Amino acid sequence: MTELTAPAAGADAPQASLWKDAFRAMARRPDVLFASLIMLFVFTMAAFPGLFTDKDPTRCIGREARGRPETWFRGEHPLGTDAFGCDFAATIVHGTRPTITLALSVIVLSVLIGMTLGILAGYFGGWIDAVISRALDVFIVIPLMMGAILLLSLFRGRGSSGNLLETVAPAAIALTLFGWMEFCRYARAATIETKNLDYVTAARCLGAKDRRIMFRHVLPNAVVPITAIVPTSLGSVIVVEAALAVLGIGVQPPATSWGVLLSNGTQWAGGGYIYLFGIPLGLLILTVFSFATFGDALRDALDPKLR
Amino acid sequence: MAETTGPAADVLPGSDMNAPLLEVEDLRVEFAVRGRRIPAVRGVNFALEQGKTLAVVGESGSGKSVTSQAIMGILDSPPGFVTGGEVRLRGVDLLQQDEETRRTVRGNHIAIVFQDALSALNPVWSVGFQLGELYRVHRGAGRRAAEQKAIELLDQVGIPDAKNRVGHYPHQFSGGMRQRVMIAMALALDPEVLIADEPTTALDVTVQAQIMRLLRRIQDERNMGLILITHDLGVVADVADDVAVMYAGQIVERANIHDVFARPAHPYTKALLRAIPRVDAVGRELEVIPGLPPNPAALPSGCPFHPRCRAADPERCGDEEPPDRQAAEGHLARCHFAEEVYRDER
């Protein structure tokens, strides 16, 4: 055989994968870098609250309630104290963990459920597809808020033991139940698109089982569109959590989340204590914005048609 | 993840090593389209011996690919249904086997090479990974051993610098190289029968010749049976042993390749051969077969070729479907006048 091959195809060419390309494309965008910094900040705050405050958020002194911060970001209470006399900075920092845990667990569960059902529906079609797709329609028709309110009123008034898992679980279950559909639809569409491609037929011709075809050939194709919507969905879960907290059915006190803080802050916002409302709100908006920006950029970077 | 259990899968239960390698008898496939049953393959017969190459030639829509899909058992069903006949591999009728057995037959006994190698390779895995996976899954090889086998295979199909190319992704290969990779994948599990479904159609002419030479060499080395599906008579001329010409879901002529080229016994084959452009006919118009291939949903009465046939007898051919007639020893043609056409009298 005397074919010529490109001599340069040796060292660096094999490393050029979809994910590496996407990463490179994103690292060049300043808005993405900014969003990533915010995300990093928020995640660090959730993981290591001790880095940001040395105060105990549950140590509240009624006498010091609603103490405006005299010197911002310094002194005994850098962000003042809240309506109960707790250090506000510590409250916010420690409220990050439930917020982020909730958002992550909702998304992880939704992706798992949605992808599994979507791939099964798309791959096997027939009655399996019919059952899953109709179930999906039913869940889409029920408005998230209404579904969550109904479901969470079941858990209401049980209080919370302070255990992170127990604090977050009811809201996580409710939001997952009404959050898996989008992932399911993406996975189903990607599966239907993939399953009739030649390489799937070729794999079948080499004796591959259904399970192998789903994992090796269909799943990688479904992962890309789903990854692109994950950050945006994270943002929206945080927003919905806040909405539930304002209604009093989200994360239950004494545990705090940004939503709970926001909800408490609304009572004092008009009375000159705007910071009790404004700081959690600003943090929430900034976080959601950075997730959305990151998600948008990720979608652009992963979509070969937009390159 | 033992998808095939040990060496037992190498021998099909109940198979008889003295039986012909692959026999297809009266295979019928229909498609259900809008409540109607449309026949795509209407009683195909052929046999393939070990070490032989059978070329299946025909226009688009003549049922070549559907036949190969039915043999592999990868017909999309619905809408496609095998409605009759037998496909015997060493005497075992594959159509009677359960899905699990059929799955072990695929790849282990019968493998297929598709036309478009780019879409037949998964773009997200490296070529070596896809090749090695076959060994890891079917043969239980380790990662290292699998990669070694992948390199060996790539080397066998003539990919230069296989050691470095093994980690490359399908898009990094040229069209001809990709087709070689496809062939390597099909060969990985040592099948006895290789079906090549228009393996060179997507390639340019010089590469076509290389791929055909490669297929012939590999078939020689491994003593496989090769079914070469093509619409290009020129491609098969120096590779095939036997030719089956398909028209409207039937094999209309079946014989030794030299016989078919020298003395076709079916007017359709004759017209096809005349339609091949010739170097010594410069300046003359190219010959064509008048009319269009028949619509399988509305086949002409009698012989399906009679509306386009030069030699047709307007009464007999329009009414009576011709049987397989023996024009000469081992030379079958589905024509009322096979003998006359063979002797070039019609």
C-alpha cells in the first residue's frame, strides 16, 4: 500500500475532542470567565463556609437585632445583624449550602431520571415510548408552582432537625418530580436521532446488545445537549426555591437558605433595612445570572452548528 | 459484560460443517406501507461456498440491500417483514433462531461492511477503542491485548502507521482509510461470511480499486465467503466468482461471472452490459435501458421486465411470469427465452 498520510497528524491531533474544543472556546470569553468566578465563589462558600465567616449563624442576641453595619465589611458584624440579632454575614454564608445542595440534588436526580426515561422511550419506542411520553405530558401540564405547593404542603409544619439532608429533601423531591421532563425530552430526541444512524446499525451487526448500544452509542450523543441545559436549570432551581421560601413552604426554619433570607428580608425592606433584602437578592441574581451565562456559552460551544 | 460466552459461540449449535456455507432459499420480504404489503424481495435463491465471492448486482430498489439486511436480521421491523423462505448458515436456518442466537451470529459468523464508512463509525470514540471493544466484549480481552489486536487488524487492512493511528478518531481518516477501518471491524471476530454492501460507492475511483483488492486479498487469506453487493458491474468483474443479477426483488440471472459477461441469458443483463461505457466506442451515444425500474407497489403483470425488454414477446411475457430456466450448465435465468438469449438468437 502506497497511500500517503498527513505526516503532522501525530502528536496533537488526537487530543482535539469535542469537550476540549468547547473548553477552549469558552475560556476565550470574558463574560464566561466572570461567570465562572462567581460560580467558584458561590460553590466555595457552600463547601467551606468557615473560610468566609467565623461567626455562628445560630448565635443570636435579641438586643443586637437589626443592627445596621456601622462600618461595612469590617468590625463585629460586617453586614450587620438581622431581625433576630444574628450575624447577617454568617447567615448568608451558611445559607449558601442548603441552596446549592438543593439545586445540585434536584438537577442530578432530574438528569438521571430524565435521561434514563428519555433513552428508554426513544430507543424502544412503541408502548414504552407511549407510556413515558404521556406521563411527561401530564407532568408538563401541571404548573410547577402548583404541583410543588400541593406536594410541599404535605411536609409542612414538620419543622427541621437541622440535618442538611432532611432540610432539603422535601423541596428536592418536589422540584425533581416536576423538573425531569426537559431532560427526558432532550434525551428522547437525541436517542431517536441517533438510533437509526449507521454506526448504531453497524454495532448491531457486530452483535452488540441493546444495553451496550444505549450506553456506548446513544448516551454520549444525549449527554451533549443535556450538559448544555444543566447550568441554566441550576439557576432556575435556585429561583424557584426562593419563590417557595417566600410562600413559606421551601426550606423550613431554623435552617436558612437564600430564599428564606429573602423572604424574611421583605418584611424589613421598607423600614430602612433594605440591606436585609437587597444582599440576598443581589447574591441570588448574580448567581442565577452567572449560571445562565455559563449555560448559554456552553450550549454555543457544544453545538457544532454554531461554530 | 460477557455478551458472548467463550469459544462456544464460535460454533453455531446444530450446524453441519459439510453443509454449504450460506444458502438462501425462496427468501421473501415485504414492507407494510399505509396498510398495504409491498413486496421488496420476492423469492431469492442463492448459495455461497466457502472461499467464493458472489456479486449481487442490481439497480437501486431491486432488493439487494433488503436481502442483505434480512440475512443479517437487521431489517427494521416494522415496516419490514420476512414473510417466507430460509437463510441457512451451515445448514442452520437463521430465520428460525431466537434473537439471542441471531445476535451471536452477527459479527461472529456473518459481518457486514456498509457503504458510508464515516456514518458507520461512532464519531465520539477512537478507532482503536471501537475495534478493541469487540475483543474486550466478545473475547474478554484486557485493555492492552485489545489495543494490540486493534493495531494488528489495522495493519492487516493496510493502514500505514497503525500504531499511531489507533488512537485517532474517525473524522481524522480519509474516505478510503475509513472504509479500511470498517472492514477491519467487520473482520475482527473472524466471520465466515462477509457482506459488503456497496463498499466502494462513496469512494473515488482509484480508492475503489484499492478497496476491492483489499477485500479480495482478505477473502483469500481467510477463506471467507464474500457477498459483494453493488450496482456497478465494472467493479465486480475481476473479483467475483459468481454473479446474481437482481431485478424487482428477484434474481433474474445467476451464473459464473465469466459466463455472464460473455453470454448473458437474460435480456436485462444483456442490456446492463451494453450500457457499460466502452473506451472503443468514443463518440457514440451511451446505451441506456428505456423506461424506469418498476414500482414494487405496482409491478407489471407477467415478467416484471417485459415493458423495458427488447426481446419481449408482447403476449407471453405480459401474461405469464417466467420460471427459472437453465440456459446452460449452472447458468440460470428467469426468462421465457433464456436459451435463445444465451445463444444470442433473441
